[in-house]
Amino acid sequence: MDVTLHLAQDPAADALLGRSPLAALTGMLLDQQIPMEWAFKGPRTIADRLGTEDLDAHEIAATDPEAFAALLAEKPAVHRYPGSMAKRVQQLCQYLVEHYDGDAEAVWRDASSGAELLRRLEELPGFGRQKAQIFLALLGKRLGVAPAGWREAAGAYGEPDTFRSVADITGPESRAKVRAFKQQTKAAKKEENEKGKEK
């Protein structure tokens, strides 16, 4: 895996995401309740604070939870909720150690179909259906991981020429389109909720 991603708006952070399967998974895990650039810059920040060039699932899984939470909480914090997200990152790494010998790429390396890959992603701690589908789309559209039926398994996120998620970002222009789509979706959901309250 060695591609150029444009998710963090930071060359070093994006380079790590493009070459490190664990960094890409961690960025996706962090991508909630904060701007996507902040989330995807997180893996590089964690690696820097650990004094390493890449993330290591064995090392993170074995780190003292309080020390790891403090690492994520250092200013600038890796996430708005550094304590709970530190716990989730460690749970993800512990799962990878237990089920894939710490090799994040093994999650998708030999997946025989899109449906199987989606199932594997959904089994990861912190990955619900939507997050798993978005990451599956990212693998298919940007990282060249395309088992049979991956687009169907990724649902709407797998559709070509759309701007729904991080899977569709190739630079500043597409990033702006994805952000606009997310804002529209959020506004529509809010409106729907308000209508529901009126009934």
C-alpha cells in the first residue's frame, strides 16, 4: 500500500495514511464529531508522540491505558474526546493483535468478496455499518482494494462520481464538495427531526 491520499491537508499525515494500513484504519476510527482533516491527521500525531515513523498495533495495544490517553490529550489534542478515543484506538489495536497478528492490512488482503470485507470491517471495534461502508469505499476507490462486489457492499458510498464521504476526496475541490454534501445531509436530518417533534 503506497498511494497519495488527501484527507488530512498535511503532507506528512497524508503520506502516512497512504502507506500505513493501521494509520488509515485509525484515521477512519477517529473520524467522528470532529472535522475530517483533524481526524485523519491524528495517526501522524500519535506516531510522532510515540517517537515512531508508523503506528504499531502491538505497541499501542500493550501501552498503559492512562499513558496512552494522556498522549492523545496533549495539546493540541488528537480528538475532542481524547480519553474515550484513546480507549477505542487501543481496543482496535488489541483486536488486530488478537485476530490478525497486529497486521491491519490482513483485514482486507485476502477478502474474497466485498460482502466478506464489509463483515470483517464491521467486526472491528468502533466500526458500525456506515463507517465500515465508507472505509470499504475508500479501499476500493483510493487504495486499489477491489474484491468482487465491493461497490455493492459499500452501498451508496461505493457509487462512482459521487461526493459523499472521505472515499471521494482527491484534493481541495472534491473535499469542498464532500463537506457541502455532509452539511446538506446534516441540515436535512435536523429538519426531519424538527418535523417529527411537531407531530
